[in-house]
Amino acid sequence: MHAINPLAATGGFGALRVILGEHMMESTWGSVLQDSDDELGTFTDDRIGTAGLPAAFVDLCELDAESNAENNPYHAIVRRLTPLLRLRPCEDSFTKFIAFSGRTWRYLRPLLLVRDARALLLISYWFALMKEKKQWWICVRAETECIAIVDYLRRSEDPRILPLLTFPASLGQADLSYIW
């Protein structure tokens, strides 16, 4: 549980929404939440199916045309991670990256608690991306977590996992074209 506590912290936006209700966007957190998406809803996309998702993640997570967050917990995680994989690391996109954990926490938590290999692989991609953000308070932790997950997953018996470790094993330096 200690290892995933930093992810849990960002899940607090749900509680703030309950407390602040319709005044959420008027609060101090309003601008943070607005910056965490774009005018197209790219980072909160809930579309059913696999359109636009990396083929390797579709296969790994056994997603199909009917997949959604209710019938496959990986769907929401992959749907939220995919646009981040296409962003360049820069200061302007930070809220989009940090919001990922808050938006996926309810799907990730139960999977991470049982050390689910697919969830660990997906979160390792996020950690590799966060390491590249160069924020003093998260980059060392992101690198440490990413390395630990990669080391753990190298022993996975799922033959789909090992080929997908390239990006997190490089700590975000490898080309991502192999997942599309």
C-alpha cells in the first residue's frame, strides 16, 4: 500500500467535487482541472471500444469493440494513458499527466494491490512519462517505481509483457512506435 500512496493522493479530486459541487470550477482547483483536459475532451475520453488505442495494449488487455470501463477495468486506464503517450514533456502539459492517476485510481487500485502484471505495465509507462517531467518532487520517485516495476515484470509468465517493457525500461527514452 505504501508504494501506491502517491497515486492515491490525486484521487482526492473526486472528494473535492462532492464537497464543492457546482462551485468546483470557481475554486482554486478549477484552473487545475481545466488544464488537465483540452477542448476536445482528449484526456477524459470514455468512448467504448478500441479506436485510437495502441494495438499492443488492446491485445495485452483483451480489449474489443464492446470494451468500456464497466466491463474491463483496463479500458479506462488505456484510454487515459494513450493521449499522454503522444504528448511531449513540457511544463504546460503537467496537469494532464498528473491528472491521469486521479482519473484512473478507482480502476488501478484493486489491480495494483494484487500486483496485476498488466496494470503494473501500464502504470510503468506513466511513471516513465512522469520521470521525464523533471518535477523535483516526483521525478526520483517515478524513476525508482519504474525500475522496480520493470524488474518485477521481467519475471512475468505472460509472453505479451516482456516485449512491452522497452519504453519503461528505458525510463521514457525509447521510441513508442512498437506499441502502435
